[in-house]
Amino acid sequence: MSHSRLLWLTLGAFSIGTEGFMIAGLLPDLARDLNVGLPAAGHLVTVFSCAYALGAPVIAVLTASLERRSLLAAAMLCFGLANVFAAMTPNYTGLLLARLLLAFSAAGFMPAASGYAAAVGGSERRGRALSVVTSGLTLAIIAGVPLGVLIGARFGWRATFASVAGLAAVSLVGILTRMPRQQPGIISTLAERFALAKRPDMLAVLATSVLTVASTFTMYTYLSVFLVETAGISSAGLIVVFLAFGVASAIGAWLGGASTDRWGAGLTVLIGCSLTLFAYAVLSLAPGLPSSKTIFVLLPAVLVWGAASWATMTAQQARLVALAPTSASVSLSLNSSAIYLGSATGAAVGAMVVADGAVVYLGRVAALFSVAALLTVLVVRQISQRQRVAS
């Protein structure tokens, strides 16, 4: 089957990524319109991330026997309807429920989409087929999030959810009409997943994922608030910054892969965590600068942060596969849960910082997570050295 038919999965991933990341640019409007504080609005990210992290492995096991196209269509249908519900809900509680439904729908779609693509590509073209799907998430960060912020600024935050619902509808039609049916493959049990997660070296690498993503989402969730308060940036300026972050993230993901191939995944993660730590340090200094110069300090720091954080996550996948080559699908699914656990943690911690009226300290708190991530990298190196000595 031509990889062009997988573009409907790319569109589905694009819609999921756009909805997931655009919240950061909509928080002030959401909080004001729903009459809740910024920390409460930030919990919309926490709820989504927790539901995805916990739901993904369970949903994968429960739906293991289902035909793949039907599962993808059902997940995308639920995702689209949940976006409609989010656009129409009159209150904060309704939006929280919508985010739960969105998370479970996304948790059902993304692993199944990757599995479908991997089966289509075969052993020789598996990487290319997977990249077709994952490129949807990259495009969401580059284009989807800035567009979501733009639509929200002009037509209100509800219009952004309605727009994503439209994207989901197009993806659903394509899945049903352009993609052939596919029988399920072999899915590992929850017991097998937990058994792999108990390994000390695996736990340490997964901890690195949790901590690096936690550092990112401590700042990213409230980035629009931080930029407005420290630099007085306008809505148009926010769009530029989010676009810059997205482009830097895409470049960073590519650089992370190239660096891993050349210098190794461990060193790439070490460099990535160090650069993110540097970026957070610069962001922490910005509030003390004259307002006219703040943006010239913030923007380069955001670029370094976006590139380094995504380079780190690319290398993390390679580290996990190297630890358990025969169980790559399981370790990568665990990493997906770790990523969303990290985003939930970061959003929750960021909410506490904002609740204390300390928006300017977000960079410092994010930096603490980066320091902890660096320590886990060193722990893995020590475990590896002990294993080599023992053998």
C-alpha cells in the first residue's frame, strides 16, 4: 500500500497534536471566559496528560483484538465529538470532562496509528512509514499551535476546538474510505509491560523522560502568561514565539536523531538536558531586564529550549530501544506514558507556582527538573558500568 494513504493518519496526529499543545496559548482567555484562575485553567493540561498516561497502556490491551481501521475510525470519531463538546460546553467542569474524553480518544488513536503504519511499511520501510504518522505531531507544533492561537485571538477559544473537530472529521472520512482494513497484531499484556518497567536501567531512562518533559511543561503550559507578564508581548507576538518554538522543536528532533547516530544517545541526552538548563537560566533572568530588551533575550532562549528538549526526547527513544531491542514496542509505549506523566507533573507544578503569584519563577522551577534529569542520566551510566564489570 502506498504511504500516501497514511496521510490520513498524519492528519489525525496533526489534529491531536494541535489540540494538545494549543491550550498553552489559550490559557488566559480560557480562565477569563470560564471565570476560573490561571492555575485551574492549567489543570486542563494536567487532566489530559494523566488520562493519556494511564489510559494508553490499558486501552492498548483492551483493544488488542479489534480490527485496526475500525479502531482508528472509532478513536478519531470520539476525538472529533469531544472537540465539539469542548467548543459548546458552558463551564469549566464541562471542559475538564471534554479534556478527559480527548485524552482517552488520543490514547486509543496514536499507538494504533503507529502500529498500523509499522505493519504497512514492513521491516524495510518501517521507519519511513512511522515518520509519516509522527510528522503530524511535528507539524502540529510548527503550524497547528500558532494557527490555534491566531484563531483563538480572533474568534475566541471555542473556535479553536471547533476547527480541530473539522480536521478530525476529514481524517475520519479518509480513514474509512481510503485505508484498507488491517487485522490486529500481537500485543503485549499489562504484566509484560510492568515487568520491563521494573528493570533499574529502564526505570532510570523513563525517569529522564518524565523529568525532561516536566521541565518543558512547567514553562510551556504558562508560556503565554510568562511572556505577557515579563515582556508585555502582544497576541501577534505570542504567535511568533509559539511558531519559533515549533520550528526549533522540529529542527531539534532531527538534530537529536543525527547526534544519536554519530555520538550516541546518552551523550545527546546529556547535551540536550544541559542546553535546556541553560535556556531556563536565561529565561529566569529576563524579568530583571528592561521591557524593551526582554524579547531579544527571551526569543533566543525559547529557540534553544525548543531544539534541545525535542532533541533529548528523540535520543530517549533510541536509549530505550537499545536497552531492550526485542521489546522495543513495549519500551516505547512506556516512554509515551512517561512523557504524558511528565507533562502532567510539569503542568501541575507550574499551576502551583502561578497560584503563588510567582510567574517569573517558572524558569527556575523548570531548571530544577532539568538538573534532576541530568542526575538520572548519570545514574544510567553508573548502572551500565556496573553491568559491564559484572559481565
